[in-house]
Amino acid sequence: HVLLIKLELRIPEAHSLKDKRKQIKSLKDRLISRFNASIAEVDAMDNHKHAVIGLCMLSGDKTYLEKQYSLIETMVLECTELQLLDITREWL
């Protein structure tokens, strides 16, 4: 099973693209270390207040991926420096 997650984020404290990169790198590092997922910024790269992150995970167990999805959502919601605008998942 392949799970693709798209996170749409607002970064209210970012005043430049450098600030944005710092916040996004921090989130990506935490997600990679916790979930061993492939992650990339996929859209809104030139907007310092907005980011779209793509995250992909593979497993033989769909239930496991569903639990991981919930944990990822919780982790992102706990990031006080970011606002989660939208989260979508797609099974490939």
C-alpha cells in the first residue's frame, strides 16, 4: 500500500523565504525521523507565508498507514509555529 499525504500550511511568523525554509526544514526533519517517510515541498515555494508539503509512505499493512496518518496530523497540529490549512490523503 502507498499513502500520499499533502499538507497545506500557513507560516504566520515567517517574514522571508529564509524564515519559511527554517520552519519547513524543522518539520520535515521531525517527520522523517519519526515516520521514516519521503517528504518534499511540492508547491507555493515562492510564497513565504504558505507551504505545501508532500509526504509518501509505503507498507504492506494499510491499517498501519492509517494510524501513521493520524499521528502525522496530530504532530503537525502540535507545531505552534505552523497552521495546518488542509491535509489530504490519497491511496496509490
